[in-house]
Amino acid sequence: MRSVFLFGAASAALMPAVALADDLAGDNADQRQIIVTASPITSAQDETPSIVAKIDRGQILANGGASIADSLADIPGISATSFASGASRPIIRGMDATRVRILEDGTSSSDVSDIGPDHGIPIDPLSAQSIEVVRGAGTLRYGSQAIGGVVNVLNNRVPTGLPDKPISAEMTGSYDSVSDTGEGSLLADGKVGDAIAVHVDGFYRHAGDYDTPDGTQQNSWFHGYGETVGGSYFFGPGKGSHVGAAIMQYDAQYGIPSDTTHIDMHQTKVLTRNSFDLGTGLFRTLNVDGSYAKYHHSEVEPDGTVDTTFRNKEYDGHAELLMGPIGFIRNSALGVEIQHRDFSAIGEDSSYLFPTVTESQAGYIFTETPVTSTLRVQASGRVEHVSVKGTPASDIRTKVDYTPVSGAVGALLDVGKIAKLGLTFSSTGRAPAQTELFARGGHDGPDTFETGDPTLKIERANSLEATLRLNGGGFRFEGSVYSTWFHNYIYGDLTGRTCDDDGACVEGDGEELRELNYRQQDAHFRGAEAQASYQLLKTASGATLDVKALGDYVRATLDDGGNVPRIPPYRAGGGLSWRSDPLDAGFMLIHVGRQGRFGAFDTPTPGYNELNAQIALRPFREHRGVELALVGRNLTNDTQRNAAALNKDEVLLPGRNIRLVLKVAL
């Protein structure tokens, strides 16, 4: 364990690195930027015991890619499932799917990406303004499905503030060489009078099969487009209250590179966000947010035959009351959340998961208070009731009920003027998800024959995390070490057998589908992550030259001595960045380690190096909103496989890629 702790500090402090997207958009080490996901109380990024990651619009454009996971690629502790160009879910500290909750402006993404790795998230990065990744006490506001963390995509589709100008807009266009991709987006905000704010956005993306060092990766294409219109009405003293709504449409088609099928995905979603200023007494603000979405996707054969259509109808309602001081407690919030989800599948693969209904009701409390002038404490608690109805392999319609109880407490200590120490303990209970309970057949996308277990118990994660932030003399560092002990950890266990579509299984590789059973046993996750920067030079005009570093590591073992399947390997690397008013430039070299500690009946994954570089030019002194950037990824064209991908043995990651990005902000 000691070596794990030392790794986080040493890798970040000693290995030079630069996050490519930081350089294009601005310094991600600016810890004073405001975050909205980690706490119901307005907070700066360095005011939480657990470290919050945030990337902005410029970083999203620089990273490219059709998935939220692509946008987060340079954040320590975060990796991706990388199953397909249109289906790559974020992995946080080795945890994904039902342990990482994906949100859009604080409400559910309302998709089926947690049901299969070939299912995408209907949120395109081109429509996002920023993305926050939160761990610690604040995650309990969003449910027990956030043991690993919360990824919240912020896009201002329902405006929460009146714009400063009557109209502002941003237009982008880009092209990348690895998949012959053309894409563009438009985001615009405006106001009507002094009480109405409006927002519109749209995006289009067309990518072909991408190239790898071994040739073209067949069936890896992606086509997507979407549009949104929203607005809010502001009223009351100082326009401190607002009601608003937006309607969004997302459409995408993408290939499954380890198969011959493709997915045709559609979602229509209505989002509402409302805030009521209650004054300066005990009750300060009431926020009421909600969403309703109709989602479906079809899995289509090359000849146009539809194998299966997955459908999901979901609503998510969330009310939160912000309160003023109560005795020694400075701020607190009481919240409730109600979710209802109807899932069904029709067609050839519908036996994989018969229709399910998932309902949950939850109440929570969040408090924050200073103990001394240098010590502040956050605490949260949540009680949920979850019921899931489905039909397991027994063909007997079954309903299971769970009442997980969770709590967390975190403390942040200011040490002098340059250091902050954080410590967080949490105990989180998670109800088993519908697939873990009721899966009962073959799923052609990941080529598995899965069997759930309706007798699964509540999974509990007891976590301890320590953080360190340093900021002084041109040097910045932030790092975490953590350990999570799971009781009744739920995982998909490959048995070594293969099955046909009817469930007839044999030892070895005689059939097409790998047998995967959902099981429980205790498990232990531990690791470290860190990033650092040091300013080598600052000119009289304000230009800076920085050396930066990042690294992460996670180790996950089962109680029987085996390895938790599909855990990302360690990363470490470095580079330099130059930032000035007219020009940014930088490079980063990252080494991704070999993963030789793999799950049962899996295979090792070789390590690789990734060299990335960029240059961004703002040629017009009087209008810096025009920016032209050239971005290179995997410039050495190294062969890369993702150890966390279920289809890694058949699928390579993209090879050398050169992207040209044009942004015009008005």
C-alpha cells in the first residue's frame, strides 16, 4: 500500500507533463473557478475536501471525439470503456456503468449505457460548455449509483442567469485525419428585455472508419446530429427567481467495431430547471429540477435487418431546499429525488433482458460549516428506497426491494497560505441494477451470454480518501490517495465457457458468446492520482512557460485473491506548455503501463506511449474570439489497446490523428 501512496506524489512531482486541452483553453490549474456539482452551496474548486475536476469549452474542443469519456481523457483517475466511437463511458478509479452516474445539468442522462458497453450516451461533447467530475460527500446528492463519482455535463440549455449581452454566439468547425471527420457546432444565448433568457444549440458530426497502425478499424464510424431550444423567465427581487425549460433532440448512428452491426440511436428529452428566492431567513432558496426522456436504439445488421430495439422511458425529479445558518452549521441543504424508469427490448436479442421497471425515492441532507478559521467540514447522508421489477431466467416475474443508507463526512484544513489537506470518509450502499438482477440471455454487441441473480444483496463501499493541494511560488500540485473496501461487490464474471443464442454452453471457444454471470464477493480498490505544474518562465507581457505532470494508478482485487476484471493500468507522463495572448502551444508524452493483472479468462494488455501536441493561434488582436488550432494525437502512431474495454482483443484505438479546429465567438 505504501508504494501506491508514494506513486501519486512522485509521478506528479517528478515527471513533466502537460494536459493538451489545458493549453488550448486555459490553465486547468486555476483552482478558484466556481463549481456547481460538488456542493449545493456556491464553492470554488479548491474548497472541497475531495478534488473536483473541471474542463471547459476549449478543452472539450481540443480533445475531440464523440463521447464524454473522450473529453475527459487527460484527467488523472479517469479512463474510458472505449467499446465504440459512439459508445465510450467514463471509468472513474476503475469503476464504471452502475457506479458512475452521468448527468446533464444535474438530471439523469436517461439512456441505456449502463445496460451494455455497446450503448452510447446521448450527450455530444460539442453541445457541452463544461464538464465536472465529482467524488466525495457531494456525490450523495445524486444517488447511490455514484460510488465511483458523478460526471455532470453543463450546457446552459435552460439558462440560470440573464446574459450580459442581448446575444452572444460561438461557432466551431473541425476536421480530423484519422477518420476523415467533419464536424461543427453552434451555441447561442440571448435575452429579451430584462426578464427572459433564451438558448439554442446544434451540432453535426460525420466520421468514417478510423485508421490504426495496423490498418483501418472496420465498422468504427460515427454519424450524429442534434438540436436544442430553451429559455427561462426571471422574476422577483433582483430577478433572483426563475422558471425555465428546454427541449432537446439527439440522433446518432455508429458501428460496433468488434461486430458487423451498427446502432441507430434517438432521444427526445424535456428538461426543466426552476429556482425560487425565499429571502434571507432560515429558508434561502428552493430549486426544483426535472427531466423526462424517451430513448430508443436499434441494433441493425449490414443488410438493414433490425435484431433488437431497446427502449427507455424515464423521468427524474429533484427538489432541494437551501438553508441559512442553524447554530454552528453555516449552510445546509435538504433534498428529495424521485426516479421512474421503464425499460424494454423487442426483437431477436430481447431475451437478453426482459422488460423492467425501476423506481426509487430518496431523501438526503448536506451540511457545511467552518470549525475554525482554517478548518471546514462537509457531511451528507442519504436514504433511498429502490424497487426493481423484472423477469429472471426462471421466467417468474419478480420484484425486489432495497433500502440503501449512505453517509459521508469530509474535512479540509488550510495549512499556511500554500497548502490544503483534505480527508473524506464515506459509506455508500448501492442497490443492484436491473442487468445485474435480471440479465438472462445473449447480447450480440459485446458478444456475451449474461445471467443475472435476483437474490443479489445491497453492495456497500466504505471509502477513505486523503488529498493534498499546494499552490505557491509558481508551483501547483493536487493529489489523492484512496482505499475502498467493498462488501458484496457485484461484478460480471467470465466463466471460460462460450454459449450459443439459446444458452447451450460448452467449455472453451466453441460458441460465439462468452458466458458472463453476475456474482458478489468482497473486493478492495486502492490507488493514487496526481497532477502538478511549475512555472519556468514568465515574460513582461504575461506569457508563461510551464512544465506539468500527471499520473494515476488503481489496483482492484477480489476477496478470493483474483483480480477485478477490466481495470485500467497506470499512466504517467510529461511535457511543456507555452501560453500567451496570441499563441498557445504544448506537447505531452504519456506512458500507459502494461496490464498484467487481469480478470479470470481475460488476457494481458501491452503498454504503449502516446505523444500529443497542439498549437492555437488567435490572429486578431482586437478580437481574440477567433481561434485556429492544430492538434495532434498519438503522433508516434503507437499501437494502443484499452485494457478496460471488453472487446480490446479485437479492437485497436485510433492511430495518428491531426485535427484542425476553428472557433469563432461573437
